[in-house]
Amino acid sequence: MDFRISDDIRELTGLVRDMGEKLVTDGSLRELDARFGPGTESGGTDRSDARFHAGLWSALAEGGVPSALAPESCGGAALGVVAEALVLRELGRVLAPVPLSPAVRATHLLDAAGLGDRAAAVAEGREIAAVADPGAHGPAPEVDWAPIADVVVQPADDGLRVADRASVQVERTVPVDYSCAGLVTGQLGDATALPQGAAATDALRRRVHLAAYQWGVVEAALERTAAYASQRRQFGRPIGSFQAVAARLADGSIDVDAVRLATLRAAFELDACSGPDSSSAAGRGAPGPAARSAVASAHFWACETGHRLAHSTVHIHGGVGLDRSEPAHRYFLAAKAGEFRLGGATRQLLDLGEVLAAHGDPWERHT
């Protein structure tokens, strides 16, 4: 397995970082909070009042970022899940509220189902997609970005269901980080056949995306907290020089490294088992135990680190960490929301245990 990052991926992630730092400012996030944030939860039913950064999304689409992550059959560069993870990490660092993950997932699913024109429209940013999780149950599953989507898709064992936004009803929900989501009711349409393993691959791709975004959130939260601790003075010295604070920041650095390594390993494993060059049985169907184990491990660390660093950020900032006039509170909410979406650390250990019980250690070296 080649763990090197290509120059194309480095250029793409550098472009996304530049866009994010220039466009997703504290001021722009304040404006989005005023649309749909604390105290304004009755809004958010369409793009004009949803917590959606239209400026960054337009820049990403014009810069060809979603297209670069699309399959080659859609005119994309097919850079793989590793590139997707590194791009989502950059978006997490600035808490960018843009629907890139569903755009990438929907493009791959639509293309796999033979709906190339629709896939190209999503990849080029001409349509916004929302993806209902394969395991979503009940009459009204909650779907991220459904309130502003043009198309809603849902992969399942029997194929891909696709519906125009106008043909379904969406009731806006209020996630802990005030992100854009809603309960979808209505018929998503008849299923279009998907290749074997496509739904399972999408489920793992979603989990890698969530872990990667969480990586960016906790990484930036730690950097901001360390900077604050080096500037805030008590008893004539920076609070970061006190042993208890320094130890907590050091623990946070170790945690962030664990998320980074585990997420990249999961992305590489998913690329290895689902890429065109894969000769394994997993490459011809559902991802194998190595990919499933890697994803569960990445989720465990993303959940654990999200919980610990969210609280460290608030505690070290003190009262400022809870003040809505400061950015720190958004990182707390984003990290907690990421932990909830990932399903919690215990759920990931159970998933990992199931794989180990059924297949043994997929990374064990046999000599």
C-alpha cells in the first residue's frame, strides 16, 4: 500500500485551505448564526435562511473541487477517498457549512447507477445533493442538507432511490451545531440497480468523511486553545505554563495525531479495496474486514478526541469558551455534533469487535 500523497492532492487541499481561510471568517459565521443559530431556530427552511455558506460553496464549485473528487467517467480526477478526507479536514478546520460530502457521495452513487448526467450536475455544483443513509429507518429519516437540496438520493441493498427535492417534504431539524438537516417524507422513487458493494462502500465513505471533518475541527480547536493559553496571563505568567494546562494540551496533541493517523489509514484502506486496481474479492464487492476495521478505529478516535478536546477547549478558555461573541463555542458544538453523528466511541468498539471476532486481525502479518 502506497501511503504517499500525490502532488495533485496537495495542490487541491492547499486550494481549499486558502478558500476556507479567506471566506469562512468569524464575521461570516456570525451572519450564518443570525440566519439559523441560537435563538433563530424557526428559520432555515430554504437557502436564504439556512446555515449554508453560499460564498464558499460557489468558490469550491468554480474552483472544480467537487469535480476533482468525482469519478473519471463524470469528468473528474478520481483522486480517491484519501483526497476526500484531506479536503474535508480543511473544511472542518474552519467549520465550513457546505455540502461537499453529500456532493461527493451522490456523484459516485449516481454514476454507479448509470445516471451520468445527474452525477455530472452534482459534481459541477449545478445541483446540491443530500444523501439519506442506507440504514435510515422510519417514515421520516433525518437527512443532512435536505432543506436546501435539489436532489435526494438513498442507497440500499436493492439499488439507488432518487427524488427531486420538490417531490418530497422536509421538516427542518435543529442539530446541536445548528447545521442544515431535516426529516424527509415522501416517496424517493423506484430503485435503480447499483453494482454489488456500492451501498456498503458509500456507508464507509460517509464514516471516513465524518472522521476527516472531525479531524479538522479538533486540530483547529487545539491550535486556537494553545494560542489562547500562551497569551492569557494569570499570576504574572501565561496559563499555558502551568503544568495542568500544559499536560492537557499535550494530551490533546496526542489525540489529534491519533485521529489523523487512523483517518488516513481508513481512507487508504477504502481506496485499496474499492479502487480500479484492486484484485481482491473486496474490490469486486463489499469492502473487506481491513477497511471496516480501519473505519471503526478512525471513528473511535474521532469520537473520543471530539469529546475530550471539546471540553478542553471550553475549560482552558474559561468563561470566554462559553461566550457566543468568541469562536471557541462553535468548535465545542461542532466537535460534539461530530461525536453524535459518528455514533459514539462505544459503538465503534462494538463494530471493531464484530470484525475481529469474525475475521481475526485483518492486519496480522503471517510469515
